[in-house]
Amino acid sequence: MSPFKDLTASSPNDFLFNLPPLPMDEKGLAQAFQHYYAYTFGSDPECRSTYYPYKALAIAVRDRLMERWKRTHLACDRSGCRQTYYLSLEFLMGRALSNGLLNLGITDVVRRSLYDMGLVLEEIETAEMDAGLGNGGLGRLAACFLDSCATLQLPVKGYGLRYEYGMFRQLLDDGYQIEEPDHWLRDGNPWELERPEYTQRIRFGGRTENYQDQHGRIHRRWVETHDVLAVPYDIPVPGYRNDTINTLRLWSAEATDEFNLGEFNAGSYPESVAAKNDAEHITMVLYPNDANECGKELRLRQQYFLASASIKDVMREWIRVHGRDFSQFAEKNCFQLNDTHPAISVPELMRQLLDDHYLEWDEAWKITSQTMAYTNHTLLPEALERWPVRIFRQLLPRLLEIIYEINARFLSQVAAHWPGDMDRQRRMSLIEEGDDPQVRMAYLALVGSFSVNGVAALHSELLKSGLFRDFYELWPEKFNNKTNGVTPRRWLAMCNPGLRDLLNEVIGTDWVNDLTQLAQLAPYAEDAHFRHRWDVIKRANKERVAAMVATTCQVEFPLDALFDVQVKRIHEYKRQLLNILHVIHLYNRLKQGHRGTDIPRCVLIGGKAAPGYEMAKLIIKLINNVAVVVNADPVVNPWLRVAFIPDYRVSVMEILAPGTDLSEQISTAGKEASGTGNMKFMMNGAVTIGTLDGANIEIRQHVGDDNFFLFGLTAEQVEHTRHHYDPNHIIANTPALRDVLHLLESGHFNQFEQGIFNPIIRGIRDPHDPWLTAADFESYCHAQERAASAFQDRDHWLRMSILNTASSGYFSADRTIAEYNRDIWRLTPIAPTAS
């Protein structure tokens, strides 16, 4: 454990905190910046790097966050309020400096202050590295939710892992994805605050045994374990101009102080420090590739490390205030599990209540099942995590015992509800039997939670009718929907300053924390002068996109072209393949001399493929090969250009969302849980082309059929089609698709790499293709023709763009979090104490 004593309960030391407020004007901020720049970092006038100005400004801003952070914590502590803990293995927070300035309301003040010193704020902001602590939408959603919780002044604390290496850096080599380590902490992180006094000890391995207490009662205990320390690092999460600063606590793994001196003295130095290396591996890399046994074990270690450390931290605080009386624990606390990754929190809370605090099973289970709430983020059965029982037995033997006990008691409920239905008991069991039995983590979360929610209306209905049907029939009252949203602070006010200023002028400034006020824009779609101003802003934003593409991809995007963008994790169900097949179709038309409704189009695709996902990586290669052919053809490139932007991340999306014309949301219906990129693009005036999948359905409902380019099979039609799907018949009877397949099969895009795209071709022609690529191709092409035709009429397109922004109010994360709070968390907003 940490050698640092926690003085909070015994020594308030108020005199240390009775300090005057820090100045927020130009002069005060300039003085703070100069102080840190000159004295903390020892910089001088010869320094030309943005590194030291960034660090100095970050610390000056963090100081101002800190005084509000302390007041927020104090207000929550004094109120004794109910709190929620958001557990997630991913948090894609993005750059903190620009977000902190916006939410403190000092962006312009700082910009002027720096300008007087010959510095440019925007240049300093780019020195900050993205904290790549997530794979994609799940982690970015968690960041949006924390922003909204702080803005709504809800006492919500985030818990995650402080990965030394974040999501890999993606490079391209001859069109192939190459992964490089993303050592985002190489230069330190000025926004974090290490809190060693709250270090927790986490157990792994060992064995369990019975023992008898002084009252003669039999208990279980976990012994002979290999322990790891969880050291917390806190990051401030500012609300929008309300002085509330919530906390994201990230755990870092460190070795204990124990050291095998015998091995060291015997000359076995590597063995003597092996424990230290093994410990620190837990938070070394974000989500290891779990294709092999070592990867599975490490990922399970990460999940348990997060759950155990976080719950222990909550218990520490509870005992500080309430002692070991847990009678009100469920009334005062809620754990929100962000997908199945933290599902192990259910047996871990049970373990701590049973083994560490000596509660009886029924009392411990009542507390656990009334404090856990589970959000599901996937409709793909293969994405529901399962862990081999043998790995559990090796790493977490006490947890496995508790899981088996939970399962036994649960199956007795199932048997009582459906007597004699052994098949249903088998389907619902937390343990999937077989040669290598597996623990079903999603089922564990379902059984242990009082609330289970999907993240879009269709997703939630499909959970109830499909993936979790048995559980819905048992506990219909548990299930609810919370359609995702994104924060309008980062995804409009911060990333699109031109549009932000226009909105402030026309409808006032309150829209930033009440996005429904964007509905006031709708009448302006008919105002020619307003449309012109909108167009000027969009063109400026497209210039930023074009500049980034030119620098990163060496491809020129003309600004009058339709900017057609699909950026998201590369996965077959998201159908980047369908997009590039359409590009090949356009290429073929242009080569044959057809124009029709063709307009200049720039197609930009970006996203990372999981390192072990070979088909996704092959799709990236195909996109890049097609881009090389298209961009080099003088007949084609005046009308069509293609680029794949490498290393897609939050800061890239902040440029793309404002500058996109057409937003590609083309997943196979019934596969995308929600999507949030669709919301970011819509909010910034892009028009969506998409299927009736995830939140696309609700986007279309809000913006209207005429302002959304719909195509493809519905989720019901997808399921019906699977039983008689014949892609080869479709190809033979669809001339455009037949021509595209001919170009692929002839090796036109891989003339010197024979056969490399054969797996993709086989997948398209496979009657068991789960993504039904061929089935939706013709409908997709027709929708693209409608989009091209609409773009030719600039005034009509601008109306659609304005109406998309005007209709996006529902998709604010503030609305989503308000619904979580109303239906699940039941928190009371807490304002910070007065300064």
C-alpha cells in the first residue's frame, strides 16, 4: 500500500485553502503563463518549440480548474448525496486544453493574452497529444457522457485505466495498415494529478480456503495471491461555465514493495524483478490483441483491475463517512457498467461485501443487484465477451466461486419460472458448457443489474426480441432505452467556431447547453442571405479538411466537390467495403464516358482495423489501391478523388465533422447499436446517407425523409433475406455490380499483387455473407445518385444542411444523461461551494 497517510478525516488544514481566487483576466493569465514558462520549465527567448508554451498554458489553466474542482468535491462531500460511478475500459477524452478554455469561458481572453506575447493559441493547442485511451465510439461516448454529467452538475465520477500506450498509431505502407505504439505519456500529462494516498491493492492467482471467525461462523478467504498496486491519477472534467469540475480517475498498475531478495542474491536478477514487469503490463497497452491465450489473460486482468480498484475506492470513501454500516449503500451509490468489460464488477462487489466486510449472501446480493446498471453496446453475438473458466480459475479463483453461486441461485429462479425447461436453463446459464466452458460476461451483467439499457430505439428492441429475449421475458421491468448523444461543446461550439459564432448571433448563446434551441434555425433555411453565410462557413471548414488531406494523404480535394466522408472503426458490418465498391462503380462510369448526375466528388475514408482482424486490414488495402488508380487517372480525377486518412482520432474528427457534406452511415441494418459519428456530422450540417440502423432511424425521424438519403434492407428484411440469400444471382442481374466485380476479379486494382483481394471477392459472393453487401449495392447506388443530384442544386443542399443542424437537438448527450438520471441514477444536481 501507499506510504502516504490520508489526512482528510483528521486534519482539515483549512488555512492551506483560504486563498484568493485566481485571476481570469488577460493580465492575470499572462502572468501565470509567464511564471510557468520561465520558472517551471526554464524556457528562454530562444525557445521555438510549442512544447513549453503548451505545458505552461496547460498548468495555468489547470490551476483554475483546480480551485473549482476542490469546491465541487467539497460540495458533494458535505451534501452526502447519492453518486454514480461510470466504469469504462475506454475514455477517448481528446485534447483537454481547448475544451478546458471553452468550458471555463476564457478562450478569447487567453487568445488575446498570448497574441500580445507573439504567440498563437491554435498553434499551441496542436502540441497536445490525443489521449488515445479507447478504440472508437464506446470510449468517445464515455467522454461525452462525463462532459454532460459535469454540465448538468450531476455527481458522477468516471473510472478507467491509465494505459501507458494508447490505441496504436496507424501508418500506411504500400496501402497496408502498419501499427506503431502510441506512447502518449512519453512527455507526461499536465492534466493529471497523481493521488498515491488512495492506492489500492489488487489480488490475482492464489487459492481459496475456509476459516472460522471468533463467533464460530465459516467464511471463505482468498490467500497466497500475487498482488498488484493500483495507483490513481485524477483528470478534471469541467462542466460548461458552471464552475463544476467532476473527476475521471484512471488507475495505473505498479508492483508492490515486495522484492525477491533471495533470487537477486543468487544472481537471478531477471526473475527477481519479473513480478514488477508483470504488474506494470496490466496498464501498459490499451486492449491487447486477445486472439491468443496471453492476450485473453491480460485483458481479463485489465477488466478485474479496473473493477476491483474502483469498487475498493468507493468502499474506502463509504467507510470514511459511514463506517461499516452498509444498510444505505444501495440508496447512495450506483455503478454504471459501460458494456460488458466491467461486468466482473458484479462478483467483485459481492466478494468485497462477503469476504472483506462479512455480510451474509442475501444482504450482499440485495446491495449488489440494486447498485449495478448495465449498458449494452452491441448486437453482434460474437462481441459479447466470454472468458474460459480455466483462466478464471487460475487468475480469479474466488471470483469464479462467487459466479458459480450466483449462477446456481439464478437458475433456480429460471426453473421456478419455467418448470422443466432445461433448454432455457442451458441458454440462460452464466456458464456456457462444452469442452472449454466459458463465463458469459453479458449474462453476468444482466443478472446482477437492476437496469439494462440499449443505446438506440431499434437496438433496445432487438435486444429484447433477440439477443436477450429470455432475460426480457423473465425481467421486462429491467429493460429500457437510452439513445446515445454527443456533447455539443466539443462537437459544435469548439470544433466549428465559424458556425458557433453565427448561431450565437442568430439564436443567442443558450443552445450550447440546451441544444433543442437549434430548432429556431429551421425558418432560416428559407433565408437566402443566411444560406449564403452558412455556405461561406462550410467552405472555410472544407478548406481545413482539404489542407489536412493534402498534407496527410498527398491528395488534393477541390472545394466545390461533394465531400463524402466515412470515418469509423474498420469492420465488415460498418461496410466500408460497400463504400469502395460504389467508388469503383463511379470510376467505371467515368471511364465509359457517362456523366448523368455525376458531380465532382471527394471520397474520404478513415479508421483503424483491429491488429488481428485480417479482413478489415485487407479492406484498407483495397481502399488505398483503388485510390491510387482513381487519383492517377486524368480522365477520372477531375470528377472523382479518393483518400484514406491514416491514424483517425478525435482531433481529426474535430476537423472532419464541420467540413463534411455527405455523412456515410451504411452499416447492415440490425448490426449497429447506435453510432455517434452520425450525430456529430448531423450537428455540423452534413446530410446523412444511411440504412435504417442504430440511431439513423431517429436521425431520419427528426430531420425528415426529404433531408436524409435512405437505402437498403430493414433489419426485418435482413433476417428474412438470410434464409434465401443468393448474391451471385444478384450480381448476375445487376449490371453495375457485375461490372464492379469484373474489375476486382480481373485484378485491375492489384495488377502486380495477384490474387490479394480474392478473400474480399469470395466474401461478397458467399451466400452466407452476414453483411449482405451485394443485396444493398443497387439501392445504395440509387441513393448516391439522389445525393449527387441534390448537391447540384446548391440552395437546395444548403437548406438540407441547415435543417440537419436545426433538427439535431435531440442528439445532445445532455438529453441522454438527463434520461439516465431520471430513470436509473436518480441523482440530485450539486453546485460547487462558494469560493
